[in-house]
Amino acid sequence: MKKLVLASAVAALSITAAQAAPTVYGKVVMTADVVNSDLEDSTRTTLNTHGSRIGVKGAEALTANTDLVYQLEYRVRPDSDKEAKKNRNFEPRDTFIGVSNKQYGTLLAGRLSAIDDQIDYADVTVGGVVGGDDLLVSINEPRANNAFAYISPSYNGLQFLGMYGLDELDDTQGDLGEIKTDAYGVGLKYEPEAYPVRAGITYISTANIAAIDDKKSWLRVSGDYKVTPALTVGALYQNTDHATDDNENGYTLSAKYKTQTPWSVYGQLDYVDNYSGVADDKRQRALVGAEYAFNKAATGHIYTGYLKDEITNDKTKVRATDKQFGVGAGLEYNF
């Protein structure tokens, strides 16, 4: 699951001119996973990395209230030099430059995660759990090339989010695929310091500036509630329009409990109907896991999950059902 990159950019305001040297940071997550698939009639053991990265970030004071902020972040794969037969080592993640003003907010330009990355209070997955360490919806927090993003100052916990991605022919919308048009998004998030609740909403769409058949848009609503200082529950709903007759509907519910020891435990349920805009295609998942905090930088993970997919093959138009069960464990280190 990606970190909240715009929030980190705003946090860079705390860096003073005397502390303007770049910060080197990163994360390494490595897991060993065993997954059984009914459809493939196989059980496979794999070594995986998830969200591992290295980067530099910082800020430079321009005036008393305005900073220049920047980040250069790159994917790393300590387990392999390839992913899906492609060399993705040192592929750019969120890379940007911008300005941040205490009164007017932050404006960024570069390769950026879509603003729905800011509105995910439900996903607690980590590592190589079946279905991936993310939500099951078909479009989830994609990165956009040639993009601008804006995040307003916080007004008693309320913030406005905006983004716009430019179509530059072959150098188009990154993870959004071959959409040959601009894309935009707007959103609100509410994270009050005085209350144990967080919530937000985003809407993202390809811009209606060309006659295209594959216009996509998705609306997301998410929130969480801290029932006790130790227990947090979260929920998310996303409606995705793939320009078909059947919109995709995705739901996620989760809970995480921090014990009085270094252990935390969590569970998550996911359900997606009309997956990718195909009528009656479904994805369903249930998982549980635990984390052990060795210290602030190092965490151990263990998890298990069950996934059921009912997906129509694009070429044969035949729907196949696959049931997967997996277990895994690994280590995470942040610096």
C-alpha cells in the first residue's frame, strides 16, 4: 500500500532553511509466501518484495511562509531484477517538485499518485497476501505522469485535494494505461485532531475533451473510527465506471487492534461486484494477520488469506472461478 505522498510533501514544511539538506529515506519489505490455486491445481512458494523503495526529499525556504519542496523516489526489488518480465528496478514512483505555502497550500508537479491515495482508511494488508497488499478494486491509486496536484491547508482538519494529469501522447497517464486524454480529480478529507474519526471522498475521471470510447471515472468514499485507543475500524466504498453498462462496486471493511505487547492483529474483508465493468464478475477476499514491532524501524509480519475470483477471460469470454489460499511471513525495515 502506498504512503500518502502529498501529506509527506506538506510535512516538509517543518524543515527549516537550516535543515535544508536532502533526507535520504527508504523501505525494504521481503516476504516468503505459499499460495494454493484451485484453477491452476498448484501450490507455489515464492519470495517477494512489496513497496520497497529508496528516495531523497527535502525543502528549501524561499520566503518566511513559502518553501520549495521536492522528492525523488524510486522502486527497488531486492529479490529480483524483474517484475512481470520487465526490469522495474529504479522505476520512478512519486517524483516531483513544488511550492508549499502555510496560508495557500501546496502545489506539486511531476509523476504523482492519484489523490484517491489520500482517501484509503480501510486497507490494512501487508506483504504477499492473496490478491496483493492493496484493495481489490480494478483501479486503485494509479500514478499519473505529467501531473499537477494541490492540497489545501488544513481548516480544523478539513482539506481540499485536486489533481490534473496532462495527455502528452505516448507519455500519457502512467498506471492509467493507454488513455489518450487528460485526467482530473477532486476530493475532500477530514482528519480532526480532537476526534477519533477520519473520512474523505474523491472523484477522478478522464477529462471529457475528446471523443473517446474508454472514458473512466471512479468515486471513492472512505473513513475510519478509533473505537478505543487500541482498536480502529475502517470502511471503503468505490464505484468505478469503465464505460460499460455495469459499474463496478467495491467494498472493504477492516479492523486493527494494538495489544499491550509489540504485537498488533488485523482482519479485512473485500468484495467487488461487476469487476472491471463486466456484469457479475466478482472478487471476494478474507484475511487476517499480525505485526510485531521490534522497534520504530523494523517490523515482522505474518498473515493468511482466502481469495475467490469469478472473472471472464477477455479473449474466450468464458468466466472461470479460482479459489486461492495463502500464508506468508516477512520482515519490513524503514529508514
